[in-house]
Amino acid sequence: MRVIAGKARRLMLKTLEGQDTRPTTDRIKETLFNMINSDMPDCSFLDLFSGSGAIGIEAISRGAKLAVMIEQNPKAAECIRENLKSTKLEEEGIVMNCDVLTGVSRLEDKGYVFDYVFMDPPYNMEWEKKVLESLVSSSVIQAHTVIITEASLETSFDYLEDMGYSIIKEKVYKTNKHIFIEKK
């Protein structure tokens, strides 16, 4: 895995061995950032279920003023810190080693507001639904915030409208999909 574009372009990123994380492939990451790249300069980016931190680091490399990466696994959180250091992006990156819902609550308490929220939870465990339920009334997102969820192809988002969200875009790949969501 590597940083695709921006000031840390081509720098390699560490990942954890084994099945504890499921890194977003470079091809999917490139497609994702091609869709949102024009909004990256000076944005604030929240990366949930961060794994190696590749998505948050890519956002910083492309101009985000801040990326907060929340990862519960202590080894993965340390991997993110190492990746921030090796890419020389630690000034713009914050790593929180806790579960996602606790992390979001702590960010609310500190007054953070994000332009983008990206989440790549474990597939088929309904974590995206739990997080979206939490975010809908959270002060970390506003009407302009775009929430991007990476999910398995079979994951249904038919509950979004009832929660107060709308799908603004969907990108389907061979093995998974990205759903772009905003508050109504």
C-alpha cells in the first residue's frame, strides 16, 4: 500500500499482518479520491475504523488540514502513528485508540466538526448502521458533511431515509461499494 497523490505521493504505508484489518486497495482508494479530490484542500476529515490509516493519510496528503483517525486495535493505532511519521504528516493527523462511538463522543466534547466522514467497518455486522444512528444527532457533522461508507455489496442502506439521511452517490466495485450520504 502507498500514498497515491499529494505531498506524500508514492510513499509506502505499513499494514498489519493477518486478517485483523482489510485495507482498501489502491485502485479503490484512487477511485474514491478522484471523486472527492477537489474538496480536499483545507477540509477536515474523520476516518473511522482506520486500520492502517491509509484513507486519512491520503486525505492529508491531498490537502486536508486535519484528519482524525479512530482505531480500536492498539497495534493498528500504532501502525497509523508510524505511517504518519514516515510520511511526515503527523502535524495534520490525530490518532485516537478507542472504539468509534467513544471517539465520536470525545470529538463532540472538543467541538470538532468534519467536512468528510469515512468509515470502513467490519462487513456485515451492521456497524455502519450503529455509527450512522450516532452521527445523525452528533455535532461533529453538519448539513454539508459527506459521510462515505465502504460496505459489502449485500449491505442494505434502506433505513437511511427514516434516519434523516439521503444517498447522494453510490459507487459499486466488484467486491464492495461506497455509499455517499448527507443529512437531509
